[in-house]
Amino acid sequence: MTIPISHFCEKARWALDRAGVDYVERPHLQLIHVLAARFAGGGRTVPVFVSDAGEVLAESADILRWADIQVGPERRLYPDGELGADAAALEAWLDHGLGPDGRLWMYHETLPVVRELQQWALAGVPRWERVLFRSSGPAVGIAIRRYLGVDTASAAAALDRIDRVFDEIAERVSDGRSFLLGERFTAADLTFAALSAPMLLPARYGSPLPPPEAMPDALAREVRRLRSHPAGAFVDRLYREQRGRPPGARH
């Protein structure tokens, strides 16, 4: 179960794709996803992954761990020893900071114009959900704002924290290393790249995203600014070199 444009869902999707796992993505609209997640055996959030054996994984980090056992040791996102522990620690830091902040900022910028973005917002969702979206008026946007605490002040604070994370990541890779923890791609790199997507709109994302020119001017300016940041360039390279499925691939 996913919200197709969700960056946490992209994180799980990327790990499953990288591990060569066959899966069927069942995308849903925001808010409806709560019912879908619970019906699948999860909680209030997506992604929810149900394995062929019936195991229900309702956190992106758990899905990465599950995908990791499907590959050989040399390709694991959590290598043995200190490197794996460091990758998990960076992943948790990003999951609890950059992930929610990027989501909040993106909703603040896009909810006022969500009708103009529906070709991307509705990608892959069931027909009845598309009909509901088009007939719901402003109700969905109001509910999302209340659910996530989205307002001008909280969005500005979130963007400030995003900038600080980007600066910290840029400092980490400024010594010329290939990845956040050295010369091996880990869960930390995958997580940073996936959770940066609301600010960067990467072309190789696993569900169609609008180009900056389709977005409101203020958001498009921030996308271009952060794309030119060293951390944004780092994410662009990770998507080009490490994101294996073609753009918009669906299962």
C-alpha cells in the first residue's frame, strides 16, 4: 500500500526494486491511505508491504531490512559491523527529521494548487478515488493541513531545518567520498535521496512527479536552489547511478 508520490513510499520502493523483488503496488490517495493501511494489517501510515509469506511490514525502515536479506552481503544496505550501525543511525535521523519536514513544506506549497497538479497526484490510484478527489472541493486540503499541522510558520521552520540538513550532508561528502559513509552505498544514501524528493523532484522517481515549471513559482525557486546545492547534486548522482528502475515504473 502506498501514496504514490510519498517519499517514504519511494524509499521502500527503491529498496525493493534494488533487491529485484517482484511486488504489486496498490496506490491510494492521502487520507484514504489510512483505511488501506489498516486493512492490510498496518497502522495509520504507508508504505505497508505484505510479503508472499504474509508478513506485514508497516515502516519503511523495516521494508529496507526485509529487502536486505534478499541480496548478497556485498549489496546489503546495512553491512555487518560499525558501517551497518552507522547507516541505520543516519537513516533514523533522516526519517525523523528530513522526512516529516519535507512532507510538511511540500504540502504547504502545493495544497493551494493541488487541482492543477492532479495528473501527478492521482497517478495510479483507483478510479473511484479519482472521482472522490475531483468532487471533494477543498475538504481534503483542509483535512491534510489539520492532520499534519501545516501552516505558513511551520512550513518556514521546516524549510530552515531542511537547509541545515542539506548543509550537513554537503559537509559530509565535501572530502570527495562517493557516499555518506565512505565508498559503499548504504541505507543512509538511499534514505537521504528518497526523502529529499519533495525538494528536488528527481526525474527517476518511482512515480511521476511534476517538473519545477508546473509548480508554483515560490516552490520552483526553492527546487532550483536546492538542486544546485552540493547535497542536491549528490542526490541527483544517486538517482542516476543507483536508482535501477526506469522513471515512473509501476508493478
